[in-house]
Amino acid sequence: MNIDLAKARATVQELAAALEELDGTEVIEKPTREARRQNSNTSRTLLRLSHLANRASVEIMDEYHDFKQRDDPPQGSDH
């Protein structure tokens, strides 16, 4: 059995690139239409970053569960 974390690694790379792009973004505190539009876009981006982090976690857990099913002896067996 080979552990395959390619999907999780791809997700983490996508997350890292998006984090780098968003890092340092200035939040506009003026009550203008443009400020609301930009801040709304930033909010959606942050939500997507959270989603990507959760997706990477799930992809890793999927691989963990596949590993455990192969690694654990069948229930009821003493060997």
C-alpha cells in the first residue's frame, strides 16, 4: 500500500498561493460602494481559504481511514 496524498498536497498548494495573494490586503473602512465591494470580495476569499483548509483536512483524513482499514485486523480476530 502506498499513501497517496497528491490531492491534499494540491489543495494545500492552492491554499498557500491564495494565502500569499491575500496577505497584506488592506481593509477599507470608508462607507463607500467601492469599499463595500472590495471588503465583500475579501470576505468571500477568506471563506474560500477556510474551505480549502477544511478540504485538505478531509483529504488527509480519507487517506488515514483507508490506511487504518488496511492496517487494523478484522474485528473479532485475536491475531
